[in-house]
Amino acid sequence: MRDSTPKTGDWSDHEVDIEAFDDKRLGKRLRNLVAQLAGAIGAPIPMACQDWANTKAAYRFLSNGTVGEAEILAGHFQATRSRAATIDNLILVLQDTTEFTYKRSNPEKIGAIGLTPVGRDLHGHLQRRTVCGLLMHASLVVTLEGLPLGLSAVKFWTRSKFKGTNALRGRINPARVPIEEKESIRWLENMRQSAELLGRPERLVHIGDRENDIYEFFCTANEIGTHFLVRTCVYRLAGDGGHTVATEMAEVGVQGVHRVVINAGKSNDEPDVAELELKYKQICVLPPIGKHKRYSAQTLSVIHARERTEPTGRPRIEWKLITDLPVTSPQEAIEKLDWYAQRWKIEVFHKILKSGCRAEDARLRTAERLVNLIAIYCILSWRIYWLTMINRTAPMAPPQLALTKVEITTLDRLRQDKELNSKKSLSSYIIKIARLGGYLARDHDPPPGNMVIWRGWRRLNDIVLGATMAEDTYG
């Protein structure tokens, strides 16, 4: 894998496209705001901006009617494409949806995302309250080694009110509703946008969980010439239509065994090794009833991986995957399992958004302003995640790959290397940042995670600011 990050200038300069805005001053304001929020990850906007002038400018930017997530993320999307262009292997595009919930006195200004029980009335009937918030569907691009290259598509939406699927039961068959009229269309839209942005769709593998088990998604992937790997949950018809995929897979014998370490990296526990029985077969999968006139049958590979014995203390592992890629050997089946295991990385990305950037603590009062702020947080969250993973995938890279000269000098002053002639690698500096966030760096400790990285990064920015002020004052 070749280097996939620009080497010159401040990193935020490469993630913001000033030309995406009609008014270039807005682009410059975004660049300043990204730098300010990056220096105080998780802090409120006034704390990150430091004074009333910058705070007011930030609020005006977020509430500007000509500013949206498309303009904010345009530069990051282009940077993602540039990083992906340096990769020779296949690239995984992870899709998933997350929710951002808020408490507001006027929830209608944001919207509804669901219902939550709040108790029972005098007659014992369950009472529910509408949950205020936003939904975000994102596509995260990662290498086969797990390095996040950035986002390739993001879609935000909300609802004026929420009824739930139960309101449709008995009135309409959801399987007969065109995909264009469902929220599920987001899976197809993100796949199309990612393929168009990254180019060479044949080298992309779009990965999704059971919510992504959509027949229209499979057909769209075939149409645009890209690939997919999805965890399946739908009982689909197969062959001549007289049986299901599950029936056909039940007749397949075990074709291999794959051993997986469950709790690797936890020093206090003995490794939990799970033995998975592998079954795979190429099957003619039919479209759902009611859609067979619009969509044709697809020849897909189905993979079943099931733990041999029932474990204690955790659920039994049982994955059922479906892909358009050929699977003809246990090694190819294990390869697809490893790819699907990377899907968890988008969950980690969402955790950084909520726990690191504290996106759900924002006090902005409208959906439009919150969307603009979360779009900025998406860039910051990717950066933190990239720092965490580049330490694992390219530890011997030069520190200039991720850090500025001032940051490197400051870290050298804070923590001297034990050996004067020690090789100054990127990993050594990432560990110094993590130690500022509470990482102990003991011999048997696993590599630092996102939490200590974002805490250390925030402290480092404060220290760099203080050192810069002192140098300007005293020379």
C-alpha cells in the first residue's frame, strides 16, 4: 500500500474546498472552524472559538441558508477520492445508519426519529413520547487492512412525525412498495454516490448489515458494475421458486472450519477461541414476490458461518452472508468473513462522533444547523480514527505524515525518547499523544484506542497554543 495522505500543509486545508461555496469567505470560515473545533474536540462551540467574535461567526456560518452538508463535506469527499486513488487493492465501503437524539422545548424544529415508552396511564395503557433527533446514513471507505480513508457519501434526514411500521400493517404489503418511496433508498443512493466519487466501481465492495439485505441493492450493484457483501436475514426464494435459500443451504455439508479469537487484546482474560463451521454455495436467488416483473434473478454466493458449540457468557456466532463475488474455497469464504468483520469500524466512527465530538450535546435549535455541525464533526471523527489506525497499519511511517513541525517539536520537548539515536517513527509520536490522554504504554498493552487519542490530541493542541504564545511573547 502506498502513502495515502498529503504530506504538506495543515491537514484541515486538504479537507475543506473553499471553491465549493459561492461566497469564498464561507469556505475560509469553514477552514478556520474546522481548525478551532479540532483543537478542542468535544468542547462546546464557545470554548473552541475562545472569544465572542469567533463564536458569533461560527453560529452565523452554521445558520447560513446557503450552507449545507454538501458544501461542508465537498473537500473531504475529494480528499477521500485522492487517498483511495493510491490504493492498488480492493477497497471496502462500509454503510450504516445512526441516530442523534436531542431534548428540545420545540422538537418540531428538528424532527422525530422514533417513539419511546414513558410509563402507563391510569388504565394501564403504555404511553409513548416522540423522540426528537436526526438520522445519518454514512459510507466509510477503508482499506483491506482497516485504514479509514474517509467518507464517500453522507445522507441526513428527519421526519415531521413518527408512526412506526405497525401503522402500516394490515393496510399495505411493504414488499410491494417501490424502493424509491422508502427510506431504504439511502442504501442505493450512497452506493451510487460512492461509486461515482471513487471511480473504478469494480474494485469497491459495499458492506452492510442485515438492514442492507435489499434485493434492489443487489440489482443496482450489478447495474453499475460494483460488488457487495451483506449479512442476510430475509427468507428468499431460490432456484425454480419451489424452495428457499435456507432450504438449499441446509443440504450443504460443512466445507471448512475457521478459528476466531474473540477477546484478543484484553490482557485480563484468556483468549476465547471460537470454531466456526463454514458452508458456502452459489445459488440462483429470486426477487421478492410482487417484484419479479421488475427485477431479474441473481446468481449470488451464500456463506454460512456457525459456531460449533454453544458458548457460555456470550451469544453463539452465526453469520449468514450474501455476495456477488465468487466463493469456491474455504480460504475465499474466510476472506469474506474478514471483510465483513471490518463493518464494525463504522460503528467505531459513530462512537467517536457521539462520545468524542459529543454531537448529541450540541445546543443548536434547528435541524439545518445541527446537520451542518455534525458534518464538520464527521471530518474531525475521521481524522481521529485515521490517527488511531495509521499507527497500526503503518507504524514506521515518518511522523510528518500526520503531524506538523510544531506538533513534532512540542512532543519531543514533552517526552524525550529513551535512546538519543532512536528512530523517530509515526508510531512513537502517536503513542506520545496517547500518553497525554492517559495511555500507559506498558509493554503488554494493546495499541492506543480512539478515546486516549482524542483526549491526548486535545491536550496537545492546548500545549501547542501555549508554546506558540510564549514564543511570540518572549522569542
